[in-house]
Amino acid sequence: MIAGSGINRRQWSIGARLTLWYSLVLLAGLALFGAGIWIVVAHSLNAAVDETLAEQLQGVTTVLQAEYEPGNPANLKEELSEYVEATPEGRWIDVRDPSGAPVISDNAAPSSAHYRTRVTEVAVRGQRFRVTVAAPLESTELTLRRLREVLLWATPVVLLIGSLGGYWMSRRALAPVDAITRAARSIGIENLSERLEVPATADELARLAETWNNMLARLEAAVKRLSQFTADASHELRTPITLIRATAELTLRRERPAETYREALRQIIQESDRTTRLIEDLLLLARADAGLPAWPLDRVELAPLVLDVCEQGQILAQERQLEIAAEAPEQPLYVQANDPALRRLLLLLVDNAVKYTPAGGRITVSVALDSSGPTVTVRDTGVGIPDAALPHVFERFYRVDESRNREAGGAGLGLSIAQWIAERHHARLEAESVVGHGSAFRVRFPQT
């Protein structure tokens, strides 16, 4: 039973629910308004009757005080009779002397009529008279009855008109939402470049459309990166696999000397190693995109770490006849870092410098402190990077020169991994270069 009612509630549109709530609020408002009007009018009419009765009591009191003579009761009765005759029809006056005998009494008042009465005692020359005045409530009750009829008839009419108007307004207000929904449904993976029309209203609906467009832009960029990543990964993997297959097929076509077989196996191993490194880098970036847990960061001194990195990079530098050196201030500098990850970041930068620095060049890894915090800079005297390519060097699989990168053995992922590691350390990786004079990659750590 509960599940069924839940389904029914979900089937109601937002416009219908808004109209229902609006109608309930309007009904409550009309009920309170009608009750308020009824109370105010009833109080006003009764107050008017009370004011009339008070004036009438004052008039009788004035007659008693002016005309009462202990030895001449007939004169008082005559004056009171004249006062009663001057009283509007329907009102009732009863005056009793101290003994309770009526001085004057209007017995013609209809007993079936509803009256509002006031009773008081008036002291005149040592005698106390009891005065009762009354006024019929027929006019007041008639007015209240007609008011009740008007309210009972007007409330449903106003409620119906208000509900229809509320439903029309809710449909009109939600029409742009329907339009946005239809447009959003029409956008798929094949047309992610399309955008929703933003209403020129600068309201919540405009912000909703802008948010959708921003989300679509991010989604389009992500899909483009994924497509490019897939295409580049396929291309990078296809090349070594093709070389391995071609080398094996050519070697097996006919009998060859043992040295030829050994050379073919060396080529296959070399390409296998390159493919292994590429797959490992791809898996690392895939895990990075999936969101790896944060690394534990410890207090690490930069100078000893940079010296170790330079020693490890010395092997690569010697193979290319390069000089590598470390520069660090005497004052120790510390950063919050994960030691293995930071070593890999600097080794990636050193390896990149080795690949693109001609023989006889120099690579310098320096530690410094500036106004923003500690920095580590890997500077080389290599071929440099053109200005147009500099903003793209951290993109995955990006190459300034395709053939040169291939000869150097790179897949275009090293700098992307280096930037990701820097971001995990809350650091910035910056690049600057002059073609023909070398490049510098600088890691800026936050101030500790």
C-alpha cells in the first residue's frame, strides 16, 4: 500500500504538485480571511448596537434626573412615555421604581425577536430605579447571514479561479524547464558540441541552462581527451608490436647466422621493454584519472634528494656524453613530500632533459627559495621548445617533433606523469624554453 502511494506521488508532475500546494495555501488563506471578516463585521455591528443602547440608557437617565418628583409619579411616567414614543420602532425600554413596580414598560416588543439588552440602576434623589433597554438584532443577524452567504459562495469561486491561474502560471514558469529537458535529451555522445539555449532572464532557469552547458563542455572535453588518449595509446602500442612481429617474421623466413638471431632478439627485447614502460605509464595515468588515495607526505629535505637524483641520472648523462650537476644552498630547505614519488618526478625531468640535449651539453638541477616557496629547477642546454608548443608539453602523447621523439625513445607521457605527481604534492610544474638554448622545468612547492 505504501509502495503504491509512492508510485502515485511520483507520477504527479511538478506543476500539479505546485498547483495543489498553492490551492491548499489559498484555501487556508481564504478561510482565515473569511473568518477575520466575519469577526470584524460581527464585532462592529454589535459595537454599534451597544453604542445605541448606551445612548438610550443615557437618555432615560437624563429624563429620570430631570423629571422625577417624589410626590408626582404621573409626571415622570408622562415624560418617559413621550421619550419612548420618540424612540425608533423596535427598541424596548423598561423602567422600574425602587419597589419593582413598572414606571413604564414597552410590552409590545415581539417575544420571538432576538434582542441585545443593557441593564443599569440609576439613583435619583435617594431612590434607585432599574432601567432596562434592548434593541433587536434582526438587522445585525440579517447582515451577518448575507455576509456568510457571500463568503460561502465567493470562496469556491476565488479558489477555482486562483487554482486555475496557479496551474497556468506553474506551467508557464516550468515551460523553459521542459524545453531544457527536451534539448538535454537530444544531446548524445555524437553531438556533445551542441549547447542549450540560455533564457535572457538572468534567473534560476538561466543559471540552470548555463550549468548544463558548462557540464556539457566538461563532458565534451573529457570525451575528446579519452578519444585522443585511446587513439594515441593504440598508435603507441601498435608501433612496437608491429616492429616485434616484423623482426620475428623476417628472421624466421630463412636460416640465418646465430649473430643475426641474437641481434633480432635484442631488438625484440628492446621494443618489449619500451612497450612494458608504456603500458606501466598508461596504467599509472588510468589510476590517476580514477582517483588514487592521497600519498602520505613527510618532511623531506630537498638538497640530499636532488644529489641522489643527479647520481642516478649520471648513468643516463654519461651515455649521451652530457654533464649533470646539482646546485643547492647551504641552508637546508624542507618540503612536505612523498620521497619515492618526488624522486620519480625529478628523474622524469632529468630523463626528459637527457633525451633532448645534444652531446657535450649540460644539465643542472638546482634548489632555491623565492617569495612563493622552495623550488627545484631542471635546466638543460638542449634544443629547446618552440613557443607555440610550450603550452602543450604537459599533454599526454604530445610531441614537438614526432620523429625526434621516436628516436629518443619517448612516448610523450613522462611530462604528463611529472605534472600529475606535482599536483599531488600541491606544487606547480612550470616550463620555459628558448629554441636552440635549452629548457627549464621548475617545480614550485607551497610555503611550509
